[in-house]
Amino acid sequence: MKNSNFLAYIAGFIDADGSIYVRLKPNSQYRYDFQVSPSIVLYQKSTEQVFLKRLQDKLKMGYLRIRNDGMIEYTIGDRESIRKLMNLTMPYLMLKKKQAKLILRVLDKSKTVKSANDFVKLAELIDKFGSLNYSKRRIINARVVRNHLKNKGLLTP
Amino acid sequence: MKNSNFLAYIAGFIDADGSIYVRLKPNSQYRYDFQVSPSIVLYQKSTEQVFLKRLQDKLKMGYLRIRNDGMIEYTIGDRESIRKLMNLTMPYLMLKKKQAKLILRVLDKSKTVKSANDFVKLAELIDKFGSLNYSKRRIINARVVRNHLKNKGLLTP
């Protein structure tokens, strides 16, 4: 398969059954007590492990995780790989182009965070995944982050 | 998007979240009392109707069906379109190439049916979708067809 065709294939796969998202995870090791965790995930039944391994070998990024429920996840979590994959598949994405642009914006913005206020703005940007992905259980959103940082006295008015 | 890229995209979409299958449906209008019904189906949440409509407009085949459960199906059911789509996406399919080849074989074989015995052989070929698609509820299989045609005295030993 030609390289551009392979990337278009991956775009179709992501559009049909993949996820592009960023989560905020409580983690006191991080400066503002939350880790910004971006992911691109492809799902399949674990019977298709060989196939996902093939994708992984071709893309040279990410890792496979076998879940307990008979599913397998191919996750790309490191920022450099995410940037690369999003830029390569962007021209072919039809359904999840907005998510692709948003994850790139989040990665860019996260590099420019200089204050707790900036971090809250970043969290607000991440919140936009909620409506794009119709996700119902985003527990940690910008409001939670804002309240936490406010209580710690880190926010300026 | 270039045409070959669009076809690779569709292949990725089918591999991730599409179905390629043939069903046998009881129907006394047909010569051997069963209709051979092939389908290629793409699924999405009904919020993505505009997107599926775009695919339909580009592929110029099939129809959309809004289900009661908030899903929408884009189904290609006519044989000429199925042939065309399978031949066009075949080079790019990675997961469902076997199903694609099998549906083409079924379409070919169904044109050569000349007897009830031939029809049972066709039903046996259709049965192969069961294991390829891990389908659990194939009620009408070759055994059912064979028994029915046997009871009608149509099978030669």
C-alpha cells in the first residue's frame, strides 16, 4: 500500500472507531496538580491483535493494551507521535478533523503555560473535547481545576 | 482527497466499524424459498448523518437508514454496487479482505445456481461468514436450507 493510501486508511479507521482526546488526571507530581494526558486510541476485538501489531509496526509508535473485556487498545500517548500522526492523517480525516486540530492546539498551548491562570485556560480548551466526543463522564474539567487552584491561592483575579 | 486515498479511507472505515455479510432470508417468492441478501454496512451515531450522506454522494451507491436506537446505517445492498465497492477497496482492506473475497465468491456462485443441490452449496459458502464475522445469531444456515429443500423432495442424493 502506498504511504498516502495507508495514511488515508488510518484516517478512515480513526474516524470510524478511534478516539482523539485529552484527559486531565489528578497528579500532585505536576506543577498544577493535574497531568495533561493526550491520547489517540484505536479499538479492536483482541482476536485482531496481529492486525493492530501490524499497524503499530508500520506507524512505529504507540503501544498495545489488552483489556479485560476482550478488547484491545492501540494507544498513541507520547506528544511527538501524536503530533506526527495528526499532521499526517489530517488531510484525510472527515469526521474527527476538529478533534485532531484541537489536540494539536492543546499540545501547543500546554508548552506556553506560565501560570495557574494559563493552566485554567488550557483546561478550558481541553473541555471542548467533551462536546466534540459526546463524552458523558468527564469528571475533571476546567471548573474542577479552577476551584482547586483557587483554593490553593494560586489564581490571580 | 485523491480518489485512491478516498478508497483507502473507506477501507479503513469498513475495517474498523463496517460489516460485510450475506444473509439467507426465508422468502417463498424465491425459487428455493430463501433470498440471498448481501450487504455492506457502515454504522455511525445519527448525529453524523451529514457525514454518511457525504460518503453516499461520493460513492453514488446505497442508502441511509435511521434506526430507533440513535444509530444510522449506510447500507449498500445491490449486487452491482457491492461488486464495485469491493473491487475498489480490496487493495486497501487489511482486516476484512476475507469477507470481501467471500462476498464476491457468493455473488459469482449465486449466478451459477442451477439446482437445489447447487443452492445448498451456495448456502454452505454463505455459512463461512459466520466464523469470519464471529456472528452468533445466524439462524438460517446451510443446514436449515438443506433440511427444507430435502423435505420438499428437491434434493438429489
